[in-house]
Amino acid sequence: MSDSDGDLPVDYRDVVRAAMRLDGVAHRTPIMTSSTLDAMTGAQLFFKCENFQRIGAFKFRGAYNALSRLACGGRASGAIAYSSGNHAQAIALAARLTGLTATIVMPEDAPSVKLAATRGYGAEVVTYDPETTVREELAADLAVERDLHLIPPFDHPDIIAGQGTVARELLQDAGPLDLLLVPCGGGGLLSGCALAARSLSPGCRIVGVEPELGDDATRSFHSGTLCTVQNPATIADGARTSALGKLTYPLVTSLVDDMVTVSDAALVRTMRWVTERMKIVVEPTAVLGAAAVLEGTVDAAGLRVGVVLSGGNVDLQQFATWFDQ
Amino acid sequence: MSDSDGDLPVDYRDVVRAAMRLDGVAHRTPIMTSSTLDAMTGAQLFFKCENFQRIGAFKFRGAYNALSRLACGGRASGAIAYSSGNHAQAIALAARLTGLTATIVMPEDAPSVKLAATRGYGAEVVTYDPETTVREELAADLAVERDLHLIPPFDHPDIIAGQGTVARELLQDAGPLDLLLVPCGGGGLLSGCALAARSLSPGCRIVGVEPELGDDATRSFHSGTLCTVQNPATIADGARTSALGKLTYPLVTSLVDDMVTVSDAALVRTMRWVTERMKIVVEPTAVLGAAAVLEGTVDAAGLRVGVVLSGGNVDLQQFATWFDQ
């Protein structure tokens, strides 16, 4: 772990600038506590509730940070992104707020509610046949053809800096922490949060949490080689990313203290605790960090622990099946 | 509607005293807003989130207010209550906090999780066979035998005054309102909230909302005669009460502007909106007021509307079945 951010592609000052752009636009989401969950773990838990963020997930922060910079710079008339998840809606809303157009490349078999939600924010949706088309190539072609700026879901300095405002607010509102648990998919949220925590709470141990079935970042972290997974069948759909990125890999390696995994069964048990005890709706990816502490994967007894709950966009039918037994 | 509270068994000063007792003990629950739901209704909606209250429902307020008065007065060594719902857990927790014993009379076929939860707060649970025993009689006998104070679920001045702190906080935090929508079962929450709203926001129209299947209070209100229902099959289990009480009937009649009903199907649709858009867990009874405004039962366009979400104690299996289609 380096002592300095000097050689990294993003640093804490970028997070501070992102926070200024997001001020009054993104929600400053609440921190929730639960005496029951504290008693279960012997820790003092501070849950940062990004399920209450605009579009229902932290992704709005990075998207808005990136697009507001793009809009100010007059560098393009619009943004393009490929995503069937929260990044699509984040880019769509951020574009509307910054006066840009948004084009979202989505598989033609994406759930109709997701297509409708993305169009509902004013984005143009371009669908493709996932059997015959590579979405990255389609998006890159469209970007050139239409003069659009491609905004990747995590491996972009503005995205990483925007996501870092999650931990910045958590530390500002909860005070110094001993341990910070952050879900990890492509590593944008984890990298940004690590940048903020290193600066604001230097003694804080930062741990990224992945699903067992999609453990590429954990293997990369421990082996020192960039590892991949292909379409892991985890219910944590926000962490099915195949690998860390060109930016997030070095950031995670240099700033994070440890990476751990939790099982899908642990995610369901944790969603149950959070739903029944905290009365909030969270998606499976959102409880990766919470599962690590509630299941004892990470020992937190006696510690002040920040837990990022990253989003709350679940399909209610799907949600029902997890608990219908 | 009378201009004065002078002839009522509880008045706003009792609500203020209850607020002082609850200060630092009950949670001052947040008020949530939703731009989506505002756009749907044309109103400005302020949701008072009692699902985040201790024990997961507003019932803690009245129970603690009653038991702290009992404890201070040295009038009894313990409290007794009959309930298989939120009142049981509210009395159990309030007793523990005030140093009293709690005895809860529950049917022997009550869900084991509810029996366990009530015992978990330190209460003694006395079970009975609902085929052969009238719970009110059993509780009254035990109260005499063991020198316990019987705390009814809603028809008690201290309970009503405690529940009134919900609307008091809502009006203090949101400012004056044009309309206040409150779920109605036995009328304790509605009566207390009406007392607070009459004093703090005199122009505010106060509307109580019941399930169609359990419409006794609505019929009582409009007919001027106390009406009853027997075990209505509504999913709003907190509003299955057979009738308003000796105290709540005159309070509702004199303080409330209107009573309306909503269907169970409307409750499910509303729970879906609240769950998907606001990312919070609410029980069917909790969304009675929200359903009245979202379904257009009450016209709220252009108004500042307070909506009491009364609790979030749902069984997840049950919750799942409502959305599993």
C-alpha cells in the first residue's frame, strides 16, 4: 500500500471536486444504525444508505460527476453508455440534468421495466441482439458515428471520484471509523471510497467484499495478477463484472487493505436482516459489506464500522422468491 | 367539530407531556419525500416514517407514555396487555425500559416468531386457547390476581396522547399542512394525531383511512352511531379492530374532518409504490393513508399533505406472496 496518492490516476482532491459538483444535486443519503445488528456483531455499525440515492443507487454520483464535467467543457453533445443496470439509469438522469443527450445500449432481452425506466429518464435506448453483437463495439461505433462521449460504468476517473463521495459523506457524518466495508464489482465504488477513507480516516482498515461466485478482484488482490470471471451466476448482479479495470486495479491494489468474499446464501440472510430489522429495501449487491460483518467473515467486535449499502433496485417478484420459503 | 378540546378526555397538553416523556427514548423518525409520488399526485407529500420507530411501529409511543406514568406513580409492579401484534412488543419493550414487568396474553396459535419476539423483549407470555377463552376476561382476571395494570391497545388517554406525538413531530418538522392522512384501526393514532394537528396546524384537514373490509369507524363517523365489524378479512391486520372505543369514538367524531376507505388491492399497489420508489418496508396497515392519496380517494392536488406510515412489521414470506405475480 503506497503512502501517497501521487502516482495514482485519481486522487482525493478529485473526490472533493466531485462533492462540490454533486452538492444540492445528489441526495446526501442518511446513515442508519441498528441496535439489534450492533448487538449481533459486537460492533458499532454505520450504514450509508445509497438505496435512497437518486435512481436508487450510488451510480448517480459518478455519472453526474462525469457528465457535468463533459457539459461544462462543451466537449460533446451527448453521452453514450452500455448497461442493463443502475449505470444506465444513472447516465440517463445525469444527462437530463446537465442538458446532454443520453444513448444507452441495452440487450433487446433486457427486462421491459428496465428499458422503460431508462427511456423514462429521457434516454434513447439502442437495443442489440446479445447473440450476435458485442456491446462494447456497438457503443464505440455509435460514439464515433454520432460524436458521443462513451462513459464506462466504473473505469473512468470522474466515475471513481464521484463514487468516492459516498465514503466522504459517511466519514464526515459518522466520524472516524476503524473499518470500512464496501461492495466490489468493477471496483469504482471501492476505489473512490478508499481514496476518501485514506485521507479522512487514515487509521481506517478498508475491505472490499465480493460474491464468492464472482471473486475475480479478490483473486487479483491476493495473487498480484489481474484475474477474471465470466458471467458468474451470483444474485449480486452489480458484481458480475468480469474484472477490475485499468484504473481500478492499481487503485484497489494500492489503497485497499483486504478483499473477502461472501456466499449468495449469506447475501439472502443479510437482506432478510436488513429488511426485517432496518425496514429498508436493498438489492443483493448492496449487502456484500453488511454480509461480511453479519456473517463474521470480517471480525468487527469492538470496532466502529462503516458499511456501504450501495443500492435498492430490486425487482419485487425476484425479491419475493428469495424469501418465499 | 367542536372549537375547543375542553370537554374531551385527552387534550393537546397531554400530547405535549407525552412528547417530553418520549424525548430521547422514542426515535424522532424521519420524514421522507418522493418526487415521483409528488408528480403522480400533484401534491407535496410528507411521509412520517414510523416503520423506523422502536419495535417497528408507532405503538411504542403510547405504550412507553402509559408505562412511564405507571412506573413514576408507583401504582403497580407490572403491566398486562392482550395483543398478538405491535402493541404486545411495544408494551414488552416499554416495560423493560421503565423497570416494570410485562405480561402479554397471546393466542397459543400465534406465529412463533411473534411469541419469540415478545419474549425477546423480556415479557412473560401467557398463551390461551382462542376456541375456549375470551382474552379480555383472561387478562382482566390475571390483572386482579397479580396486581397488574391492564393497558388496552388504543382506548386509554396515555396511549392516545403518546400516539399524538407522531403528528406533532410531523408538523414541527414539515411545517403547516393542508391535509393529514392517518390510518385508523381502533382510532388511537388518529385521535392523538388529530389533537396535535388541531393545535399546531388549525387549517389542516384531518382524514382517517380504513380498509374497505373493516369500515366500522367510517360508518360510525358518517352515521353518528357506533358501528362494528367482526374479524374483517383485510390484509391490514392493524385495522381489524371491531370498533372505535369509548374514548376514541368521541375524539374521532369531534376532531376528524372525514373518514374514507381503500380496498386491499389498493393497499398492495401502494405497498409496491412505497417499496419500489421509496425503498422502505411498510406493513399493509401502514399505507392506508398513502393509498387514499395515491389512488385518488382523497383529492390532494396542489396541497401540502402529511401521510403517516404507521409501521413496517411484515412477515417476509407473507410480503413475498403479495408481489409474487
